[in-house]
Amino acid sequence: MGPLALMSIMRDQAHGAPDRPFATWGKEAPTYLEAYSLATVLARYFAGVAKLSAGDAVLLSSPNTMGCICAAAAAQACGARTVLAPVGTPPEAVRELLRRKRPRVALVADPATCSCVREELPEAPVFSMGASDVDAPSMGYMADQAIGLVDEVYLKVEDLAFDEARDAPMAFAAPDGACATRRASELAAEGRRLAAERGLAAGERVSIAASFCTPEGMARVYAVLDAGATIVLGA
């Protein structure tokens, strides 16, 4: 059984083949090393600025993006629960989800979800997942805050008490507000089964049309990353 956490899988691929494309969309093709570096910076923010720890939650409401995967990996590295909600989830369902899960940080891609977080959890920092119409600072601002820690603390991944075998939970919210929880071990096992069935190879380009905000979508992410393949976004 290999590592359970997204961060450790990304790290292994970044060390083994740093120049291999992690994902592609349009003309963009960031490498595994670049993706792992972004995940590390986000983990520094979660641990060093937001003070996340095991048992806390991070809300991710985003379409398929590299940032969503990296943010999920960063939350896992801190032992935090990841709560994934599809973009366009009705406001009442979002509010109910927020009341139940009480995320400490939210990364969102639509204005309605941003407003819900600010109303229900006014102390929680909210960041835009690349959407220009969301009135919130971007992930780049979060990264700048984390990088600012370098002079003072310099939190490396190893400083996060990072446990490769940590079986962190992910909660997947349906549009009606229902929530299914899967452990990292379940998603990793399903991902490896899918990779073996398809015979995924390192460097192969794999289109993932399903939302990351479903157990099936995240299992496919695990499959692609575990094989060292390249995620084709926007398909």
C-alpha cells in the first residue's frame, strides 16, 4: 500500500520526475514540481497563518482546477478535514453545510458561496479560486502571506508533523446539501484500482471531466497522480 495523502504522492512524483506535466489546460502545462511547490506554500498558510490542525475543516468549492487539488493536498498535510462542494450549490444547502462542518478557511469560485461563508462564519478567511467576480482575495494573496512566513518561521512540509499514512477524511457535498465522507485510504485504494484497470502510465494524458467535488472524481485524481500521468483540465 502506497502513501494515502495527496501531498506525499505529489512529492514522490516531483522528486522522481520534476519536469513531467502535472496538468494541462489551454497552453498551460505546470509540472509536478510546480504543483508540489504550490501545495507546499498553501500548507504553510494553513498551518502558519490560519493555524489549522487535525479536526479543523477547509471548504473548497471550485470547478476542476490545479489549485483545488493543491489546496486539498495542503489541507490533508495539516490533518484538516477537506469539505468539497460543487460550484452552484444552492445557498441554503451551503449554509446548512457551513453550520454542520464549520470550516476555518474557505476557497470558493462563485459569489453566492462567498456571501454565505461571510454571513455564517464571519471570522473565516475567504479566498477566490481564480474567479474574477468573487469579492475576495485570490489564492495568490494567500500564497504571499505564506511566503511572508519564510523570514520569520520558514515552515517546510517536514515542519508540519506531516504523516504520510494519515487517513484524513474528505467530505463531498451534494447539491441538495447531503454529505458523503470518504477516508484518504478509501480514495487511494479506489484510485490505484482504477489506475491498474486502465493501465495508466507515467506521462499519459488523462481527461477528467467529472467534478473533483465527488468521491468518484477524487478517486480518479488519485489514480492519475499515483501513476504519474497528466491531468487534462477543462474537458
